[in-house]
Amino acid sequence: MNRNDAKGTGYRWDNTYMMPPRGTPAGGGYSTAEDLLKYSQALKNYHLLSKPFTDFLFNRFNGKPGDPYVPKGMYRVVGGAPGINADLAIDFGTGFTFIILSNYDHPTAVNLTQEIITMYGLKSYPPN
């Protein structure tokens, strides 16, 4: 590691002391790829919310619960903190779920997810 590197390349540090308390209203949640896949499957199968409220969520809270919803592109959620980045993307057309977890700052996972989505030839809206 070169601590005198003005451009910040090659410099890494432990982010343990930069992390917020775990699980507060402001964030701090932790997850695994397996947990995020279970979450995606539970959403798509209406195990967490009824169909009207799931459609409302996937429609980015536009309209009102119960409005017909025709999926367009993907539902994407991203998160992160110093030294970590995550992207969960659910494609409505194929049913694919993409989960990318990174030990690098934002937008590492987001950029990789976008590259994968592009390779599959899918349409993606910006993550919310």
C-alpha cells in the first residue's frame, strides 16, 4: 500500500471503524447473496406482500395499490457504505435475479451489474 498515492490508486484500508451500528433506521443492514435471493423469490411469489402491494412496490410507488402493473425492465435496489457496495436486480421478463456484492466503494457492484445486464441484452432502468 502506498499511503502517499495522490490519485488513491492501490490504497486500501480496513473499513471496520467506519461502519455504522448494525441495523438502524438509517441503514447498517447486512446480508448475504443467499439472503437476497430468498428475498427476491419471496417478493416475486407474493410471500412478503399481497400482489397489489408487490406491484405497487415494483412500480416504484407510482399510482396506488391494486392498479394494474405491467413490468418494464427491472426492479433494482443498491446500497453500500465505505468499502462495500451491493446491487439487487430483478428482471420481470426473464425472472432472473442478479445479485452483486463488492468489497469496494460504490459504484463497483452497480457497474458490474449493468455490464451483466447489458451482456444478457436486457433493459434496465437506473437503480432506485
